[in-house]
Amino acid sequence: MELKRAYKFRLYPTITQEKELDTHRWRSKNLWNTLLDFAIKRYNETGKFPTKSQLQSETKKTGMYSQSAQDVSHRLHKALLRCFIMRKRGKKAGFPRFKNIDRAKSIYYPQSGFSIVGKKVKITPFGEISMVIHRPIEGTMKTLSLKRESSGKWFAVFTVEQETKPFISNGKGQIGIDLGLKTFATLSNGTKIGNPRHLAKWEKILAKRQRNISRKKKGSKSRFLAKRKVANVYEKIQNSRADFLHKTSIQLVNSYSLIGIERLQSQEMAEHAYGKQINDAGWNRFANMMVYKAENAGCQVVFVDAKDTTKTCHVCGTKKNMSLYERTYVCDKCNSVTDRDINAAQNILHRATTVGQTGSHAWGDTNE
Ligand SMILES: [Zn+2]
């Protein structure tokens, strides 16, 4: 079985390389718009969408690396096909949208055109670009995206396929984890993992700097600089959050042989069905990190259905309604009294260790 992972490394292009990267980033988005324009015109004139090869022959003159250009035409072709199928079924379907050139962010290499040479990455047509490889790449490299973040920094994101090894347990205990907003995670043994405090501080600074932008004149240099500052703080928050998630997930997979965690739902579903406010992005990322770190640590991550984990008494299994604000579960039947989140974590552990529960290992769920 194969496991997909992504590695993200900071790039340090020279001034010339950065100019070229920007040009290609622009070309990539521009190509989408040019092809889309071509497709719409053709459709209006003939009533037909262009074929894959017709789109592809339009990509030839862009000056882009041929595979990156082809990837743009493939993606557009897929989007057009979706639109075509919808219309055929009698549903209303608009054309794909034109892309805003200012927001163009990345250049994609679907299979080749890049290789790692020492501490640099060699990319057609930019040549060798300096890169900080902060962790070794394990597995076979498949794709590369070159991304420019709003702070102006460039990154290389490699996706890699790894062979999964046979599972050998680390022989440690089992735990259930309930994820929350106030407390980041509550373990079934009663341990609570709070959100990192310094994040709150940076979030305050972020809010202040965001207000600062609105006071600057539109299009002015000072507004541009204020925006940069916001992007920098935002990046700092992202980094320290990622750092927290990495450290916490490593600690957990090293301490337990089985971790039960809830399968995450969309925001509305969670609120309506489970009476829970959620932080989707952060939790999904955290769950993914645990899954891919678990294998080497001899730990198994089991996803369980989160339905009613808050409403069920972990001692006797009776259910009752719990408002979002009730912090303690008091059971009317067996009289047990348990902290709301610990009760939920206990239920998650129970479901994860019950025979017949699906989702063991759940490698297929991860794509980080
Ligand atoms: Zn009970």
C-alpha cells in the first residue's frame, strides 16, 4: 500500500530567478484565461466545447515548461467536461471562471522537470534554486508545486509516495481524544492539552495590524507595507500553530499504541447533529499529522463516528441532551459525574477499541 505525503521547503531564488518565477506564475494563470476565452468563443460559434488536444495545441506558444502548461489545459478540460455533463443532464451550469491574475499563486509540475541536486532544487526552466531541506525526503517524488505566499516568500511543495511498512505496535496504552475549541484536546485519561498561549498574543497583534490597513489610502505605498506586515504576522501564526500541531502529534503517537479520534464533519453537520462547534482546518491537519507519524512510532490511529459522543454517558451508555454550555455530564441513570470533554473522550476510546469498528489505520484518509 502506498501513502502520500507532502514536503514543503522554503526557496531562496536569486533576483533573476524570482523575476522568472513571477513571470511563469503569471503565465500559468494567464494561460488558463486564454484557454477559457478560446473555449467560450468556440462554444458560442459552433455549440461545441474544444477537445483535449485542441486545448493542448493552444498551450504551445506560452513559453512555459510544457508539462506545467499541459496541466493547466488538463484542468480546464476537466472543468469544461463537468460543465458539459451537467448541461447534458439538463442542469444549469456556467463556464469555469476566469482567474484573477493578481492572485496567481503557484506553478505546477505534474511529473517531471525537477530534481534535487545537493542543497538545491533544479527546476526547468529556472535552473538550480537554493532550498532549505529541513527534513529528509523519504519515498518517491511525484509532483512539485512552486508557491508564492502573500508575504512574498517562495516555497516548493513536493508530493511523495511512500511504501507503508508492516505495523509493529509500540506496546503502549490506548487513548481516546476529544478535540475542542477552548481546550485543544482532552484525553480519555483526563489530561487536557490547551491551545498555545503565544498564539493568542499574535492574534491580537494581527487584528491590530489589519485595522491599520483600513486607515491607509488605497493604492498607496504605506498601504502596501501595512499589508506586508499583516502577511508576516499571519505567517508567524501559521508557523507556530504548525509547530504546536507537530509537537503535540509526535508526543501522542510516541506515548500510545492506539489513538481513537473522531472522524471530522463539516461545520454545520457538527453543530446540528452533534451539538459541537468545530475548528475544521486545524483538527483535520492534526489528525493527518498523527496518521502519518503513527506508523513509524508503532501507533495506530482509529477514526470513529463522533455522533452522540457528548450526549452519551461513558459509564452506562444512556443518552441525554447536552447544551453547548453544560461543562459537566451528570448521568440521571447511573449518577456518574464526568467532565463533558473527558466523557466524550472516553466514548471515543470505547468506540475505537470495540471490535468491528471501521477505520483502523485509516491510511487512505490522509493526504497531507
Ligand atoms: Zn450513566
